Amino acid sequence: MRLPADVRSILEQLDEPRLLKDQLRVADHTVRVTHPERVFWPASHGYPAYTKRDLLKYLVRAWPLLAPHLRDRPLTLKRYPYGLTGKHFFQKHVEIPLPDFVDRECMFAEQHAASGENVICNNLATLVWLGQMSDIELHTWYSRRSVEPDAHNLPRTFAGSVEALEASVLNYPDFMVFDLDPYVYSGRERAREEPQLHREGFLRTVEPAFWLKEVLDQLHLPSFVKTSGKTGLHIFVPILRQLNYDLVRSISEQICRFVQRQHPLETTMEWSVEKRTGKVFLDHNQNTRGKTLACAYSPRALPGAPVSMPVRWDELASVYPTDFLMSNAFERLDRVGDLWRDILSAKADLSQAFGATR
């Protein structure tokens, strides 16, 4: 993978044992970097430790791949100031002063009944700043503030009221998403702990993914799949921005219920966690304004520093989430390329497929 000059320059700076005055020069900007040797991923499960410097190196090198999935999309930060062993927290609205190079958007927050600023990662300096802020995982909205090229009729006013946000382009997603989570336990979990990654659980998630793909194929809807980087899979269907989140969620629910009725022993849509045991949860509720998933190529806060990796459908049955780590992701990318590079060029007309109108 040939790297742009600006990426190479930053990687060279990050290779210096002592960062010059704890700063990185990123294009015309200076980004302060503190505690580059702080361990974010401790050594465990046979994996070595990874530091903030390692995270920054990965993010910078991955910038050409990450940029299309970050551009113009509000971010939910998932911050680990002291790494995986410390407390972490989600942050939607940023209340600290932001560097001038960090793009932001003032948006109405329903949970606070007020408007606040959301970070938008539209340049490499911002991505480096996110790494400095210990934002290990990159969680993006499925909608974006730009109206190009398929939403010129939608407003770009996002603040002031929930009505303004609902009428805006941010209420019209680029994707219909399906989040597949196996509730197949390894036997190593503590009481009330989420299922851990293990081969049987993941393999039992692959089959429902193919069942969903079969339905999507019959509807002439393109589908792209990636590992979540944790235990499951994410399926993204790129769609024209003609339907709002509520309608997209309703359609995704119909598709999931069809699959669940066909395969009731293997899949579930139960909201109660206790009723999901032994089955794969088909989650259509991710199709909600403000909800996020880790974007393609995002690191995950798990041992070994796994990455949410796009895969081909014809290789899905033979891959495993820990095949794709920060330490080896670029070996794969050099071999297969960016499988999601053209995802926004593959949009389908979901309203035509379902006869829905906004």
C-alpha cells in the first residue's frame, strides 16, 4: 500500500524515540502528544503490549482507508485514558476547547434537550488528536452532514430543536446495517458477562450472515460484510438517502424477522439477554439516529488490538476476528486491497425495493 507523503512524514516522526517537544507536525498543524509510551493494550493472551505510540502509528498509516468512513460523520468517542485496564467512557458532545484544526458540528442532543458540539474527523491532524485523546475505537454515525451527491433536497440545520435534526440530512442514513452478535457462551464467562470470542460462537454467526445475504440478494440490494473486531459481524447495505432512520429501521426489522422465522433455533431478536442464549442475535435497532458502530478498520479495545476488517463474502467462512490485528492488518491490505473503497458508489434504491416513502 503506497503511503502519501504526509503520512510518511508523520510515521517518521513517530519513529523517533523521543517525540520532538512532545509534538507532531501534521501538514500545517501541530498536534501535542503526551505519554506516547503509555500502554493501552497490556500484554495478554499471548499478545504483546501496545502503546499510545503504536495506536498513533496505526491510525496515521490507516488514514487513507479510514478517511472515507469518517468524513462528515459525527463521532462518538470511546476513550481509554489509561488503556484497557483503566476506566473508559463514551463522549458524544465535546465540552473541552478543541484545536482549530478539529472540525465540529453543532447538533441537537435529544437526551440533553440542548445543542452541543460533535467532533467530525475530516483531516489527518484530527485523527492524530483523537489518538492523543485515547479514542481507541472510532464510532461513526451512518449518516453524514454533506448533501453530496444524493441529498441536495435535505436541510443542513442540525441545532436548535429535535424537529430541525429530524428534517435534516443527518436523519437520512447512507447505510442500512445489521449487527450480528452470537450469544453462544464459551463457558469461561463470569456471571452476567457478555459472551467471549470463541470459534464455535463465531462460526455460528457466519451462517445467519449468509441467510441475510441471500434475502438481500433476492431484493437486489448490495451487501458488504466486516468483522466487528469483537465476537460478531456487521453487514452494511449502502442506500440512497431517500428514507429516514425510522423507515430504514422498519425495513431492516422486516428482513431480520423473515430470517428469524426461517431459522428460529439458530437466531433470535429477543430484547432480553437471557432469552438469547445459544442463538445469534439479529440486531436491527442499530438503524437509529445517533447510534454508532465501530467503522471499518477501527481498532477495538480487546486483547491483541483487533481491527474491524472488511472481508469478501467468499472468504467469510474461513476467517476469524483475531486474524486481523493492528500488527498485521496492512499485510492483508497489501494483499487484497481496500474492499470497501467503493461502498458509497454501490448505493441501492431501498424505497424502490420496498415501496417505501419518507
